[in-house]
Amino acid sequence: MEIIIKIQERKIRIILLQNKKEVDFFDIVEEHSLSEKLLPEIDRLIQKNKLKLEDIEKVAVDSDQEDNFTTTRIAKSVANAWEWVRKNK
């Protein structure tokens, strides 16, 4: 399983994929509070689908915004931290 944080035209969607097929998703409407909402919403998506954190092999970001756009930087920071924790368990 993997999670993609998709940012397109300032809309944020957290997508849960299994074998590259969309299983579930959640939209975050308010981008200005992304730093407060992103991890809890990822956790909610994982719990809703009765998964464990260990079931998520990858968290990635797909953004149409530049890397210096704050929303993209927040999403990439979460994805990088997730990957670091997963590799250093």
C-alpha cells in the first residue's frame, strides 16, 4: 500500500493506493491549516481502511506547484519524515 499526497490547483487529496489502484481518498479543503491536518488525516485514512502504519510502504507527493510553495514543502516534509521513520525502525 502507498499514500500519495496530490496537490493540484491548490486542492489537496490524500490517496490510498494498492497495486497502483486507488482504494480510498480524502480531500483537505483548507490548505492554510495543512501542517495541522495532514498527519491526522493520513492516520484517519489508514484507520478507516483497517490498516496498520506498517502496511504503508511509501508516502509520496505529486504536486503541480513549485517546490518553494509552502503547501508542497509541508507535504514533502511529511513524506520524507515518513520514509525516514520507515527505513530506520
